[in-house]
Amino acid sequence: MAHGTAHHHESNTKRIWTVFVILSIVTLIEVVLGILKPEFLTDTSFLSMSLLNWIFIILTIYKAYYIAWSFMHLEGETKGLRRAIVWTAVFLISYLIFILLTEGDYIYEVFKSNHVAWDF
Amino acid sequence: MEATVVRTGTEGKTWGGGNEPLKSSYGKMMMWFFIVSDALTFSAFLAAYGFSRFKFMDSWPIADEVFNHFPFLHGVDAPMYYVALMTFILIFSSVTMVLAVDAGHQLNKAKVTFYMFLTIIGGVIFLGSQAWEWKNFINGTYGAVYTTGGNVLQFIDGDGHRVALADIAVPGASDRVEHEAKNGIWFEAEKALPSYSIEEVKAGFAANPDLLIRTQIMNEEGEKTILSREESLAKLDSEAIGVVEGANLTRNEYGPPLFGDFFFFITGFHGFHVFTGVLINIIIFFNVILGTYERRKNYEMVEKVGLYWHFVDLVWVFVFTFFYLV
């Protein structure tokens, strides 16, 4: 906000506290789920990961969205800058995660079922 | 020379030049691009952590059993509470940071000073908490025994509760002496010996028929496998070669060595970011007090350091998920 708009800048205090409440509630939900670990969530598997873990990851991305959009004020930037930041990260990170987790799972299978003993 | 002036037909358009298409100052944009590259670095670490975890899918430690300490609650099993508290501290310091930025937009020096101060305090508390977390992780609670294959064997009693090495070992079952530099040909000392030798633990284990061994392998219910008394004795006798207490970069009492390595490396790298964040915040804080930005009629520096601070918070949100929750 350096474009000389500093003179009449509206205060966003209300929104800041709203976002804080949202982030706190989401964190609380995560902690409670992490302590209780409800069985129907840990036992149900979706795309080879338990439902509970999916919930954790989705809630994390939800929190990350609020931090980036509200606290880091991405929502106020131009579309071009926002896309340069978000898409670059999202594409590269998704690819990295995909390739490394696939490889990790493959090695796990090799350890488990191959002829070579690794725990001797 | 007028003929050499090329007219592109894009004058006055967004990307036609003489214009700031992204409507962002140089400094802020570069802070963003730094953050993107730093985010990729952290992602690489976390993805590598995921790789190792998938590789040791059935033997990774259960986070709730490792991180279950809370200040002043000794011996109480308190999974997650402490790290949840740390998360709140960091989120709250992010809030005070954004409030400082907001006050900066209104050129309110007193408020910026106050909120910057709170942010720094929050960062320092977080760093202290992390140090305490590391202390617990490094010291460990129960201790374990490692095998020839590099696995960890933990001890439990008949009720399934963990038993510490101190309650098992029979002191004096062996007389292993710490090797000192003055005794050796190469004048190199060895690392401090663990409190108990493997022979002492073995003797104590054999003497107490109540004890069982818990391996690091997870069964179908997601719980660590517990061996029968006979299997435990056989396993301890044939495979156990050393005692491990707490964690270092080579071994830890929780499970695969990589677990400890990644914990130290990722939380350490994040902690280093928090540390530099606090330092930069302090510099900006003094600039605010000195009135540098007041004279400039522009508090954008606060905003830039704020971006970095929020990024540190953002990374913690992911570290929290992948180390403590998933």
C-alpha cells in the first residue's frame, strides 16, 4: 500500500480479528481431532490416506489461505502478482510432493517384499 | 535520429512500459519473490520428510507419544497441548504484526510501536518454547535399545505402559569404562556413555518377568507391535547391541534415525527463520521509535517485514500439521 494511499486508509482491524478467530477455531478443531483421533476417521481410507489426515491437510490449506490472503494481503494485490506467487508455488510443490511420495511408497514396498533383507 | 524510434503500438497499455503493471513497489515485490523461493525450500524439506516417512511407513514414531510434555506437568501424558500453545503464540504474534501494519497505514506511530513490541515478544516466547521442546526431545523420557539392524526396541510392563531404562537396568552388571583420550593410542575420547550399558539392561530385563518389548513396527490397528515374553527375551538377546537415550543425529529412542534428523533440521530451519524474523523486527522497531518512517510519511518497511513474519507463521502451520498431526 505504498501508492500514496496512506493518507486515507481504512482500518481493517475488524477483519483482522475475524481472521484471528477463524484461525484459532480451526487450530482448536485440529488439536481436538488430533487428541481424540475418532476411529471412523482413522479407519476410513481415501486415496491411500486416512480421512483424518485428509481433514488435517485441508484445514491446514484453509489456514494458509487466510494467512496469505488476509494477513499477507494477497487479496489486495493485482491479479498478476497474486498469480505469479500462488501458481508458481502450487505447481512446483504439487509436483515435488507427487514425485517424492510415489518414490517413497515404492521403496517401502521394496523393503517389505523384496529378497534382500534390510533388517538383519 | 527520429527514424530509429520504434513505435510498438503498445503505448499506454498495461505492459507497454513506463508503468507499474503489478502496482507494487520494488521492495515489496522482491520480498514476495524471496518468500516464494523460501517456500519452495521449505516444501522441499517437508516433501523429503514425507518421502522418508512413506519409506518407513510402518515404523515411524507416533507423534503423540514423542511430544507429550507440558511445562510443570511432569509425568502427565499431554499430547499436542504444548505445540498447540506454540501455534497460538505464533498466530497471535502474526495478528499483532498485521495490526502494526494497519496502524502504519494510518501513520499512527504509537500504535505501530506498541504492536511491533508485542510481535517481538511473541516471537521470543515462541523461540523459548521451541528450545524447551528440543530439550525434551534430546533428553528423551524412557530410553530404548537399538538393534544390529538399526531398529529401536522399547520396553513396556504388563499393562502396556512404557518403562524407563532406569527402572529396568541392574547397575553393576558390567564394568564398561568410558574411554578417555589419555588412554588411547589416537588420543581421542569417545562420546559420553549412556547411563546404563546394554548388559545392565539385559540383566534387568531377564530378572523382571513383567517386562515386554515393543518394536517400532506398526500393526494393522496402527499400534506398535508388542512381543511375547519369550520373543522379547530372544530378540533382546540376539539383536540388541546398544542403549539409546533421547535423540541425536545418529540415533533416537523414538524410531528411525531419520525421524530425529528431520525434526532437528526442519524445526531448526524454521526456528532460524523465527530468530532472524525477530532480529529484523527489532531493527524495524527501533526505526519506528526513532521516527524514520514518520518522517518518510510511509510505513512500508513495517509491511515488508510483516510479510516475512507472516510467512514464518505460514510455514509453522504446515510444520505443525506434518510433524504433530498427520
